[in-house]
Amino acid sequence: MITINFLRKIFLLAIILLLGLFFVFMIKPAMLPNGTWRAAIQREDGHRIVFNFVTKDSAGKKIMYVINGKEHLLVDSIISRGDSVFIQMPFFESGFAVKLNADGNLQGEWIKHYGKRVLRLPFEAEFNNKNRFKITEAPVANISGTWVSTFTSGNRTSTFVTTFHQDGHHLSGAVLDPTGDFRFLDGIVNGDSLKLSTFDGGNAYLLTAKIDNSNKISGGKFYAGATGISEWTSERNDTAKVTDNFNNGGESLSDAHLDFTFPDSKSGKMISINDDRFKGKVVVVQILGSWCPNCMDETKFLSDYYNKNHQRGFEVIGLAYERTPDFKASQKALMPFEKRLNVQYPILITGVAVGDPDLTQKTLPQIKKISAFPTSIFIDKKGKIRKIDSGFNGPATGEYYTKFKKEFEQFVEKLLAEKE
């Protein structure tokens, strides 16, 4: 017998089902409009790291390009759910969880993973705003050229070669030393002040300073990530050179040979430097981490070079030192890194975290010390270590990157020409 209560329950279930279908079919997910955005990550001290990005449609899906000067970094993992948008950066376990507001702007969080630690900072983006920084005054000077900059944080002082290129108000630059560079910096000169910033998912930097004249910069502040801050000054020095680190430790290695075996990041298969595929070949052993922006630039260079020269007897082996010794977590971090950069050579997971003070002894005891990420170790056809190149100055550094590529190619050609 069908009771009134039973009919009521059926009626309520039908209403719930209809409401569910209404939300599924009638409420459309947030759709990012196409155009240019001005984005800002707010640090804990209130300072904002600003950058621009462009949204577009491509092959039936939404993509964006993060703009830092000449670099337009493709981001192709954008998922919309209801009024929320989830944007995953291609590198560095970094992304955004945001909502598209009624005014057409975005508001939410930048989320970055550091192993087990997760950083969350407020994020917002204004649609149809191409300005990175506000311009109100004519520049007092043109600072294009080469400078020597001193950065101070607490008791620590570092000296960097800095290059600027100024075109009217627009300013781009690079800060570099033998171990790496700050990547692509983009900004303005407004009156007697300069502002530069960059964001790539790993680096999140803001530099400000006062331009005293065409030869001196003072009162600089360098804001890095959530809390990092340094003071900096700079003086023009058109003859300044970055110390050549292309042969760091090579002469003292004698007849040293590397000896290691680690699991491949894709298959888990154990691969050794002593395997037959590497015998009689010129091999570059790349020390890297998926968390390292300069490693990204070096990997792109090595990947392209390997794909063009592999058949000539040239090999590359990557040794990854991730934020955790856990294989699965390291594998997950490396997967998008290798996919985006089209890495065809093996990258092995060392199982030793980058923060381990004994990482060299545990993995490569044949060398003195891993002093920078990235580092490249050049092995000749006899298996002997011929050079160790610590650090990498990438495409943002212009002539320094060109010089590196020339030296790299000349040295590899020399090794390939030698008899086994």
C-alpha cells in the first residue's frame, strides 16, 4: 500500500534531482575573457610582486602566457569549476586557485609547494590592464649598460653583474653571477625610480631603487617570494665581467671517474654511468632539481642540443635532487618538467634531498662538492671527468648566454673529435 509519506519522499527526491540537474546544466563554469591582465601576488609585508599575463583560446581550450620581457611562458592547464578557476603553472609545483568576480577580475591565492610545506599568498588580477607599473614622470637618466650591484641581507653580501636595457620608460634587465641569474626582469623607469619584477612559478621577485644619475643607483630593495628582502646598490661598470666558471675544479680532478646507479624518473629502472649505452661516448652529467628556475633554462638548452647531436655519440644523464628523498613525490615533481621541455635523455632520481648537507658524499663522492644548481660534469670517451661547469646564465642574460653556448659547443666538439 502506497502511503502519503512515501509519496512525499518521492516528491522531495524528484525536486532534489531537478535542482541538481538545473545546477549542472544551467550554471556555467567561469570563463576567463581573452586579453591582457595585470596580476599581483601580495607578500606578508604588504609589498606586491606584479606581472602580466595574456589569456587566449587555443585548440578548443583556454591557455595563458605569463609575460616577463621577452619570455612568454605558456600555461596550458586551466580548469574552471563553477565560479572558480584553477591554474597550474608548468613548473615548480605552483599554481593559482581563484574566483572570477562580478567585475570581471580574479581574486584568490597563489599556492606553491616546497615538499611538505605549502605557501599560500593572496593573489588578484585586473582584466584589460597592460601596465605593469604606473608611470607619472619622465626618466631622469638612461641606465642602459653593464653595472656591478651589491646585495646585502643581514651579514651576507653578494656581488652581481647587472645589465639594463632602457627604451624610454620601459626597462628590462638581468642580474647574474657564476652560479645563475634572476631570469627575465621587466619593468619601468619612472622619474628617478626603477621597478623591475618577474614571475615564472618559481621566482617571484620585485626590485625597486633610486636612480641617482646615469652612473649610480642607491636605496634598492629586493623582495623575493613571501618574506625574502635584501638591500642593493649599483654602480655602472661597462667592463665588468662575470667570472668564467666553465672549468670549476677540472684541473684538480686528475683521472677521476664517476660511479653511480640511480632509478630512472619515468620507469624506475636502474641506470648506471657504467652502462654500455654510455661507453665510448661524450657524456654530460647534469645536476638539477625541478624546483630550480636556472635548471629549467639549462634543461631546455641541453634537451635541444641532445636531440640534435645524440646520433653523433653525445649523451646526457640528469641527476635530480628534489625537495624530498621520496621517489614517488620526486617523480611527480619531475613529470611536468620533463614533459614541457621534451626531455629525451634519462633523468635519474638520486633519492637525496637538495637540503641534505651530505648530498655530494652520498651520491657523487668522486668530486669535491656540488656547489650550485645546476652543475654540468663533462665526461670524455674514456670516462674521465674533463670539466665541471657550476651554474648557468640563461637566455635572459643576452651576450653571456651566447658566450656560454659557444664555449659549450666548442668543448663538446673537441671531446667528440678525440679518439677513444
